[in-house]
Amino acid sequence: MTTTLVTGASGQIGSALVDQLLAQSQTVRRATSRTPTQPGEVQLNLATGEGLVAAFTGVDQLFLMCPPGHANQHELLIPAIDAAKIAGVRKVVLLSAMGANADDSIPLRRAELHLERSGLAWNVIRPNWFMQNFHTFWLHGIQTEGQIFLPVGAAKGSFIDTRDIAAVAAKLLSSDDFVNAAHDLTGSESLDHTQVAAILSRAAGRTIGYTDIPEEAMRQGLLGAGLPTDYTEFLLVILGAFKAGFAERITDGVQRITGKAPIRFEQYAQDFAERWR
């Protein structure tokens, strides 16, 4: 029986991935940076390297993602890739981000290249911006002022549901049909944030708007929320890329790999409508 280690197992993607792998009768280890409290959990702190050897021992496959809040993702991911190889892990599926391959000096791209050159079987998945951001990271403004506050102008994004990302990862971890390839993942439509706000309004039964704010206002908001300076600047860079139009592209990755069309934004909004009410 295949044993798969899932990092980020309690997050939006990881939790859905765990459920899908268990449904395939895989043995799943759920990595946690805290002391394990449940069967199937194993302690692993990618930021410190604590637990790398024990977590990877006896593992056949790895779903690897960097925990949030780190701008230099390669500093956490590359040691994990090396440890996986030493432990005899056969395949690694790495969560990156759409656009990471634009420049080989980008931290996530450095991790991608290290994996590609590792000799391990690999996949890289590069999703676009998550739909789930609207009921997590961008939720406060909606709850308090009925507004999505972002510095992205009228640019569009082909937002993707994290459940589709998990479905792609599950397929890649259950088949070698797409091995040793990177896949850009998007939803099936591109929307600007005014359109997003209208869809959320209909689903929630209340008026939600969108306000295009200056970059400096976003910076102060992120820093005020306690984000590290380097991660704040990283977020502003990728928000700038969104504003420049780089998030609008649509790919067929989800359909091609899973055989199913991506979840549409209207469906996401209906599924999570209570979050905005």
C-alpha cells in the first residue's frame, strides 16, 4: 500500500487532498508543525527542519508546499526535497504558483528547478489565485465594511477553487500518467473584482463591493495585521503582477488531469455563502 506524506494537511488544499487520498485507500501521513495529537499525524517543521528524517521514513510519495508567511520559499523547500531523496521517497508533487517560472531567480522557481534536477519522479502544480482567499485573507474588509480592498485595478484573474487543486494533486499522486511535468492550473473563466463582488453579493444576500486601494494602503494593512515585512513585500509584488494582467490567462490543466471541468466561481460562492452573511 502506498504511503503519502501531506504537508499543509490542515489547510484548504491539504485537508481536501487527505480526504481524496484516503478514499483511494492510500496510507496518509499528515504533517503538522505542532505536537501530534491524532493518529496519522507526524511532526514536521519545514521552517526549522525539525522532524524531516522521521517524517519521511517509510514514505513513498510527498505532497510538498511551503507554509504561508515565508518569502524565500526555496530555503524551506530545498532541504525537504533533499531529505525526501535520502529517505527513498519515490515521487514529489510540489505546490508552486502560476508565474513562478517567469524568472529562475524567483524563490519558488528555485525550488522547482531543484526538484526537477533531483532524480526523483516529480510534478509541479502552479495554481492561480485561490477563490478561497475571499473567505479567508480578504474576509475582514467584507465583514466590517462590505468591501473587497485590493490594489489590483480592473485586472481579471482566472481564480481557482482549492478543491480543484487538491483533485489535481490526488490524481498526480495516484497515477504516473503526467509524471515529470509542470502544470499551470486555473479556473474556467476570468473575472475582475467588481464581477467577483457581484457574485458574492448574490450568494450572500447582501451588497458587497470592491474598492481599488493604493499599494501603500495595502502595505500598511498587511503590516498592521502582523505580516513580516519581507512577506508583505512579496505579496505586493504578486498583487502587482495581477494588476498588470498576468493572472488572466486560462489553462485546461484541471480538465486535462482530472477529467472534470473546474468549479465555477458561482458554485464556490454558493458553497461558502454563510461566510459573508
